Amino acid sequence: MAGVLARRDRALNPEETEALLREHLGEQVLGSVVEFGTFTCKLAPEGWVEAARLARDEPQLAYDLFDSLFGVDAREEGFDVVAVLYSTSTGNRLVLRTRVPGGRDAPRLASITEIYRGADWMERETYDMFGVVFDGHPGLEPRILTVENFEGWPLRKDFHLASRAAKPWPGVKEPAELDEDGNVIERVPEIGDAPGPYELDKAMAAQAKAVIEQERVEREERERKAAERAAKAAERQARKEAKARAAAEAAAAKAAAAEADADQQPASSDEEDGA
Amino acid sequence: MSDLSTREKIHPGTAPGEDIALEIVGDGDFATTDMTLSIGPAHPATHGVFRIVLELNGERITAARPVIGYMHRGFEKLAEYRDFRQIKALVNRHDWLSGFSNELGVALVVEKMLEMEVPDRAQWIRMLIAEWNRVLNHLMFVGSFALELGAITPMFYAFRERDEIQYLLEAATGGRLHFTYNQVGGLKLDLPKGFLAESVRLSKLTQERLPDYFDLVLGNEIFQARTVGVGPLPPEVALSFGVTGPTLQAAGVPEDSRVTEPYLKYDEVDVPVHLGENGDSFDRFACLLYRIQYSLHIIDQIHDHLPAGPVNTKLPKMVKAPEGAAYQRIENPLGQLGYWLESDGGRTPWRLKMRTPSFSNVQSIPYLLEGMLVPDAISVLGSVFFVVGDIDR
Amino acid sequence: MNVELTASLSPAVFVPAPSAFDLDVAFGITVAIKVAFILALFLVVPLVVGYMEHKAMGRLQHRRGPVAAGPFGTLQLVADGIKFIQKEDVIPAAADRKVFALAPGLALVPAILVFLVLPFGPGVWAVDLELGLFYALAISSVSVLGVMMGGWASANKFSLIGGLRAGAQLIAYELPLILAAIAVAVQAGTLSLVGIVEAQATFTLPGTDLNLWFVFPQILGFVIFFLASLAELSRPPFDMPIADSELVFGYMTEYTGIKFAMYLLTEYAGMVSMSALMVVLYLGGWQLLPGVGLPGCEGAGGMFDCGWLGAIGGVVITLAKILILTFIMVWARVAYPRLREDQLQRLSWLVLVPLSLINLAVIAIAKVVVF
Amino acid sequence: MAATSPPGVGLLKGLGVTIKHLFKRPSTQMYPNERPDLPPRTRGVIALLEENCTVCMLCARECPDWCIYIDSHKETVPPAKEGGRARTRNMLDRFAIDFSLCMYCGICVEVCPFDALWWSPEFEYAEYDMDKLLHEKEKLREWADTVPPPPPLDEGALPVPEVAAAIDKVVKERELEEAKAEQAARDAELAQAAPAAAPAAAAAKAEEIHVEAGQIDQETFDALIAQGKSERMARAKAKAAYVKKEKARILAEQEAAAAAAPAAPKAEEIHVEAGQIDQETFDALIAEGKSERMARAKAKAAWVKKEKARIRAEQEAAAPAAEVAPAEVAPAEAAAVEAPPAAPAAEAAPARKLSDVHVEGSGEIDQETFDALIAEGKSERIARAKAKAAWIKKRKQEQLDAEGDA
């Protein structure tokens, strides 16, 4: 342990690390941030492999422990790939982060399997989960975690969790969250109360509301149709009565001409068709 | 994925996963074909749904290809649909033998993002339970590794110990595997009365019984014949694979988060680390056994240090991690567990990456198996300690 | 040198010792009684040994072993047997059906046949063959044929490897086993198992009146024979043909129900017959202690021509010795991991075979010079 | 290591270790014959104390697996007295937990604000069919009888209010004698037998000064001191009681309403939408365009807030709380609850008064019922819960009788 600690004294701090990387990579280093004690270096995708190589081979850096590599959904801009490296000799951690070119449609990044053996499965997993293709990787297929014929990229935000879609959220049931009008109730907090619905659950509630709305619309539609049918029936009845009246009139006016009787017949058959 | 150089050597021009045409090996009348032996997904040696495809020439392994994912449950996706309290109950299931450590990792990373002060007592109790959890886990592997080598008895002894420890932890947490005892900012409840006395007693008892394992397994000549020199892992290769935990310590790398990046109160106790020399199966197992001993040593120290006080902090109604990303690493029983928590400020994580020790450790298996015999494959599979749920998540 | 034994050494003069079952009745009835005796032995003793294994393993592993079936779980194996009979008999689609069906039987029958020549007490044996030892060793190694057939016919890679390992193991360990046994035969001057027991009863340490079993001059041979028989029986730590963590269950992987039970019975019967052989060859047969005969017995070393009481006493002593030996086998199973196949071969060819040759040479020289 | 020891020693040691165990007592637990002695915190099965459930849906919403199914309907409870206001309540129709989905995380038990859900160490409910693991409220209610009292905490534990509440429960469970005495003391107070308690209360006041416990329940504290308990213990319990009271108040309110429902004359079904409700609180809120449910919730919350304020004020006054007669408290509370300006307090008071009287006595149990249930072999916990309900019912009846007489 003592040896490790002695070398720890010479460890580079984040600024020095960034300066060192900039010295070698120049414009490829887009910036850096120390967040919650973690030093993250943002890179242009072109400098990705080179940065990893530097991190491993540069004696002052010596990031020998390959911790992990994974993707992060970056909304419209596509995906980030993050690699976490650790140095057993200096005790430093370096996070390399890059935005994968190709957006959401065709994300491609160079592979660092040549540099770190552990990147092999990590890149396969990233491919499996996000669909990021790693150029130079010996074989991303078959998919490592999902089944071979799985369709879609599960960790993308536009991939929805089937179990959540298949089952209604239990909290929207009467009488808890929706009032009679289908509005989400803003609850007044009570003792021991948990906070209101989550964002997701609000969406669910909205969904449920939409279903109720849909049902209402359908019901109204049904009612409207029923009313229409009733109106039609009434109309038909009226016409029938009119017809009967006409027939009665015709019967009464037996003396009417024969052509008038022929006119009445087609009108009757038309009505049958309409019904 | 097999180690590529090996694959390239033996089956040039084939892609991983592709069915490899059988080749004639050897000359003249002794020419034989390679046999593909698929160990798993359901096989006694894989203790879980894990498959490893071996290419055999006789009983000698020419290539190995682990096939994982049979237990993939999409934890990282599920976590994105859950708040932190729910995630805590979720993560103690990916490595079901280290439930407490897993939830501890989540609690720590959320606390880190919230910059939350956790009461001292909570931290010490967390350490206590985490170390007991480590003992539990290691006992399991002591038993199972010996069982895989054909020694059935250590498993029973290990389970006897495990049962008592599980009962102890159940008294505090209510669970035997999935403790769900952590919460952001501390612990759910304080320890019940009598827990510490029982903990002291069990620690003493386990330390008394521990020499049995040394005698029965580690000192056994047959065991040594089966493990010494089997599957040696050089430190630089181990690091390149991201191998951690007892497997890395066996290779002689003094890397243990409790020492190198102390969390909780590990900087206030003495944490010894046993280092191996060759990184072979024997060293890996020895590291595991010594880790039990040292965990008990830490537990004894915790008994002496445990302060009085509260065990949790007042939480806001809704625990929301601030925007940003944080990485927390803890020493899980099987190696380094890392949680990368990226938050958009909402109640659920934007991305929770679980960097599990088993995933990285198992990656090194093809490298280790090259040129070994089938029984050595068992020895290597048993000594590169992994939990299948931890690989597949 | 024993005068009586010298006489019986010559084939022309060899008169098989009479069995208590050689009754003065019709030949057919005698044979029927002998068959019944052998079957009874075969069905009872392995069950007793099996129960002992269950129970001893349990206690050695800090648990109880069977407790539910019968008092103290004594009927566990009977219950197991009934369960096995009820199980569906599955034959893999790709299996060689005839060979697959035949294999367990072929493994089991030799295990029964060995019992023919094993003497369990004064007069308690079916046949006293002149070549009894040869017969026992030869027949018992036929079992492995059944194992190899099963391994091959299952159409399963694990079974195949298991079967091959069993074959390789047999070849490797037959040699030290036989060489160790030969040393006993040389010292006893006979191949008849009853003759060997008799020889032990009358063997004295040269120059003294101290009666000794063959285990004392041949302790090396005994250890070799014990190890080799463990390997022959695929008992841990030499259970690579089964190796449940590597080969699932070796040649038994695809077997179910009654066929699986037959393999298991073969193993237990083998344990009994090998232990009985060791008792006969090295541990003085039914002699209680070296130099201590049975009550009511006369004859050579005070071990023959007993009444019923003596016969029963003899059987009890033999069974007790068998149980002790099988307990040691169980004990080894509990305490040790298994070796690797190549280490097992190395142990045989590089250690046991040379040692057994040395043992044989030493005994042969001693036979001529000292005894 | 043994690698350096002479060959064979390792093998012999192995034999030694195993033979050593041959002569030890086996550690086997004879499970089906001997039941395992599980700790009280064991998460075996989730039990439902139906009486406590208010259909707040928190458990169902917080469940990560969505395995809790709750159905309910609204019921309008007619006013107990002429001119009182009708109230709507959520009636539980169905409460089911699908244990084939449940991951035993305990979040539902954790979030339940009314202690309706409990963990029981019961674990033998395996089924051959997965569908049968969906257990309805009747089955869940049965398990509630098996819930053990929570264990006392470690000596080093600092009682946070919720935990202290649990401790208080335990102490009560474990020391039944003490609980009885406590009850007797409180009964005495309720009966305005203050003379006996007053000196003790005065003494307690002096004690209280140097413990600076602004948050303790004075009443409990006094009672315990009067019993000769140590100051430390009394303080811890009183602290617990403070929190517990808040919860119990709400609980009792629910129970009282439940008890009231069958006794009250059946009125015609009143629909919120129909606008037939003449309750001022509701009218006021509904007039503002709020929904019926929300109006009710707000009224409830306002009441709770007021109640809290009242208790705090009471403690700050440091006057012997025991001397405050329940009869005086009740109207005060009633007034507080009905405080929303649009509500003429006089009209609403009788309806509120009833429930408030019961709230005041929420800690009490009906000893008769309790003893009877214990004699029947029920668990202490369940006997206590039932006895509590019975006590409230009794008081309610007394109140009604008294009013009837008047």
C-alpha cells in the first residue's frame, strides 16, 4: 500500500490532466468539468481513441483499470458515450465523454477494444442498448444481453417500457387521483402523505383521462347516432304515415289517373332501399 | 466473446457467434475433430443461467466463448422508471448475494449528488451490515467453489454459517437476501435491541470456525493440485479487462475501494487486503477466504466504534437528484461496483449505469481458459467469482 | 510355511471348502438356496451401506441425513427405490436404444456375480472357487463395459466424456489393483478366497506365535488396493466419470427411473464387494482380531466348522468390517475434492503401479526367504 | 500455508475436520415439524388491517410492481344529527395484493400513513397455481392477526419520532400491565378525577423544564411519571405518544365514522353533483369551483393543522393538560375544524363534536372486549385494535344516549 500512496503524491490534478490532454489532442478536447468529485473530459469523437490511448500509455496518467463504457441518451442530439477509467497507481479517475456522430439515426464511433480488452463487451452492450456502432470492434453481433432477434434499442428514451404500457397505473383509479371531471386532483398534503403523482404518472393520468375522454366522445357519438337513428325512424314513420295518407287519399281519389299511381310505386321502393 | 487472438489463431476468419466448421486436428490415424461442448445455460458449474461454449481437442480447450444475457432483466431501463426508493429495492437483486452493498451504492451516489450529510451511526451500521453481507457472499463462494471441485462438505458448513448470519441480518432488516435496509440519507430503522451482542457472538463463532475452511479446502493437497497454476491472470491483463475484487487482488494488485477510495468510515478502520502472487485459481480462492477473515476483523472494529445517534436524516417529500452526473464506486464482495447516476433533475434517474463486477470479471474467462482442460474450466469458472444476475442485470 | 496350505496349493489336491449351503438334498434345491442367499445379500447389504452413507455423510456435514422415511430414515433407500420405479423411463431421441437399455443391466449383473465367491462367514459362501480371487477381480471389471455403453449410447457429449473417463480409469487402476491382490495370493499361496482367509488365520509373524492379518506385512498393498478400488468404483475423490459439476452426471446424465437406480445399485454393490474383498484379502475375513477365533469353531485357525452361532457371529464380524471400510470411503468423499483426470492417470501409472510392483517383489522375496 | 507442510498433512486435516463434526449435534432445523423462530421484522407477507385503510391509494401508487389492486366507491354518510352536514367517505371494495408480482420491498408498508399495512413473518402461502397468489383483503386481514410487535431498538439508537412511535407500541405490547395502568390513569383523567393527577402533573412540570422537550405529549408524560416510571423513559414514551396521537386522531376519526354509519338512520342517497349537499364547508369550496373530493380533503387537512396547533399551544402553556376536560376540548376543536369563514360553526358543530370526542380517546381500549379477544386466543395486537374500535363505539353510544336524553 505504501508504494501506491507514494505515487499518489505525484498524481495530476484535473487541470493538469486537461492541459496534458490538450497538449496532445489540441482541439479535440472540447472542455472538462468536475462534477461531484468526478473529472469528466469532453472530447470530439475524432479524438476518442487517441484520448483513450493517451490515458493508458502516458506515464503521468497511467489509467490502467478499465472501469466501464456505456451510452447515455442525449435527446435530439443523439447519444453520448462515456468511458470511465481509473488509475491504480495514482488513484485518479478519468471520465471521457463524447457525443457520437450520426445523431439518432446512424450513431457510429471508433472502438477502443485495441486499447482496453474490457471495452469489448462494454461496447457490445452499448451497441445492444443504444444501437451505437463501434467501428473496428471485432464483432458486435450477436446481441450480447438481449435475444438475437430482438428489435429496437432498449435504453433509448423513445423505447417504451412494455410492462408500463400494458397495465394501467393503479393510482388513477377512482377515487384517488381523478375527480368526476377527469382532472388530476392537486392533493392537499396530509400527515404521512407521499407527494403527488410523478411526471410519468401524470402522463399516465393524462392517458387515463384521454381514455375517459375517448369514452365520452364515443358515448356521445353513440348517443348522437342513436338520436339520429331515432330521428330517422321518426322521419320514416312520418313518411310512412304520409304515404299511408297518400294511399288513403289515392284510395279516396279512386278516380285519379293511372300515371299518378305508377309514380307512387318507385318512391316506395326507394324508401325500402334506404332502410 | 472469446479472446480474439485465440479465436483468430484457431478459426481464422470466423466471426464470434458463427458456427465453426469442425476441423481435422492432428495427423494420420490420430486425426480427430474438434468437439464443441456447450456448458450451460443450465449446468451445475455455472450456478445460474450462464453458458460457455468450449471448443475441445480431446479434453483440452482450444477456444471458449461465454454466452451471456439469459438473465437480462433490463435493470438499467427499469431504474429509469423508478424513483430512488424503488430503485433501492430493485438493485439489491442484480447481484443477489450482495443485496446490501448494491443498495448502499445507490444510496451513496444519490447522497453524493444531494451533498447530504449522513449521520455517523448510519454510516457505521451500513459498514457493519455491508461487511456481514460480504462474509455471507464469500461463504457462498467458498462453498460453491469447493463443490465445483467435488468437495461437497464446505458448502454445508458455509450454509450453516450463512444461515446464522442471515438470521442476524433478518432481525435488523427483515430480509435474508434482499435487505432493502438503506435509504437515501441513512437507514430505514435502527438496529433492534440485542443485535450487537449477537453480532459479536457470531463474529467470534465464525472466526473460530474459519480455520475449518483453511484445513478442509485451502490446505488440501487435492485442492491445491486442482487450482495451483490453473488460469493465471497477469495483473496488467486483469486491469485491462477491468477485473476487480478478489480476482484482481489475487493477481497481486492492491486495489480495494475500501482502502484506495474509502467511503463510509472505512478510513477509520484497519482494512487489511490479502494479495495473491500468480492470480491463479488458488490465489483467487485464498483471497476470498482471507477476505472473510479480514471482514470479520473489520466487523470487530465496528463493534468497538459504533456511536449512538440518529440513523437517518430528514428527507424532502420527493428525493430528486440535482441535474448532473456522479459516479460512485464501492467495493462489492465480488469486486468494484460502480453506479453512474445521470439526472435531469427529475424524480427518476435519466440514466443509471450499473457497472457490475461480474460483467468485467467474466470477460476475462476466455483468456484464462485458453489451453486448459475441461476440469480446469470448472476450476476457473468457480474461482472467477460471479453471479449471473450481476453479469446480465 | 503351512503344511496344510502347501497341500492345498496343488491343483490336483484342491478341494473346495464346503459351504454351509451345500445341503444334503437335491442339487436343484441347493442351487436355489444359494441363489436366494446371493440375491438376499445383494439386495440387503448395499441398502445398509447406502443408508450408512446417507447418514454418515449427513453427520460428517453437520446435518442429520435422512429422517423422514421410516424410523431414523432407515427406509430412505427403499423409498428412493419405489420412487425410481415410478419415474418415467426417458430415452433420448438420438440414443442407441438397445445399447442404452442394455447398459445398466450389463453394469449390474457382474456386481451380483461377484457375490458368488465372497465368503461372509464360516461356511457362509455360495461357491469356493479355486480361482476365486481371479474370478472376483475379472468379473467386477466387466461392470465398466456397462458404463461405457451407457456413456456412448446416450448420444450426449457429457455422457460420452464420462464413459471414456470411466474406461480410461479402469485401465489405469486395474493394474495396481491386480498387482496388489497378486501379492496377497503369493503370500497366501492360493487364489481361493476361503483359502486366503484360512491362510491369514494361520499366518504368524516369523519367529513368533503372533497371528497376523495380511494387512500388517502388506500395508502398502492394502493402501494401493483401497485407492485403486475407489477409482474402480468411481468413488470420490476419483469420481471423474460422474463429476457432477463438470459432466452434469457423466454417463448417467440421460438415465432416469429404474435404469438410473440400477447404476446406483451397481455402485453400492461395488462398494460392498470391493470392501468384502479387502476384508478377505487383508483384514482376516471373519476373524474378530488377529489370533482370536470365533466361539465354537474349530478347523484352521479356529475359524471353520462352526455351529450356527459361530456362522452368524462370523457374518456379523465381516459385515462390520465391510461397514467400516465403506465408511472410510464415505469419509473420503466428504473430505476431499476430486482430482483431475490427468492427475488421476499420473497417480496410477507413476505412483501406484511402481509401488505395487515393489510391493509384489518384496512379498515374493519375503515369501521365499522369511515366511 | 499448507503448501509448505509435508505432503499428506492437508489430506489428514481434511479428515480431521469432518470427523470432528460427526460427534457434534447436527445444526439441522427440522422445518415442517419445528417452525422457524423468525424475527419480528421479517418480511414474510403483507397483512392488511382493513379497519385502518382509508383508500388513499398511496400503497398502490408507490408500489414499484403495481401489484396492489384497490377498488372503492364513495359513500355519503348522512349527518348523524338533524341539520348536520353529510360527509362522503371512500369505502374499500377490494384490496388485493398479487404476491406473484410482489418483490417484498416493503414500500407500501413504509408509506401507509394509517398503519393499515403490516409485515408479518408468515411465509407458508405457496401455491401450485400462480393465479392463487392474488390474495384479497379477507386473506390479508387474516394475516394481520399474525403480526408481531416490533422489536425494541438498540441502546445507541436515538428515537426519531416515527421510530419512537414504534417503540411506544412495543412497550405497550410487551408490558401489558403498564399499558393497563396507563389506561386507568387516563380514564381517571377523562372522568375528571384530576385531584389525584394534579400533584403528579405539577411535579412533572418541574421535571420537564430541564429536559427541554417541547415535543412531548404532556398527558402521557404526566401519567407515566405518576406511575413512577423513570423520567427518561417517560420522556421517550411521551415523545412517541405525541406523534402517535396525530396519527391516531385521524384513525379514530375514520373508525368513529365507520361506527356511526350503521347506527345512523338511513337517509336518501345524496349526490354531490346534484348539489343537494348543504354543508357549509363543502358549499364554500364547491362554490369556488372545487370538486367534492378536494373540498373534503382540504377541510380535513385544515382540521389536522388546527389540531396540531392546538396541541402545541397546549404544551407551550405547560398547564397540567390533564385538567383540560374533554368536554371543553371537544367544542373547541369543533370550532377550529369548522373555522372556514363561510361555515356557521353552530350548525356543523354537532356532527364534528361526536368524532372529536372519540379522537380524544383514541388511545383507549375497551378492556372487556380486549380480555374477551385475548381469551379467544387472538393476538394482542389484533385484540387491541378491535378493543379500540369497541371503545369508540361505546363512547359514541353513550354520547348519542346523552344527547337523546337531552
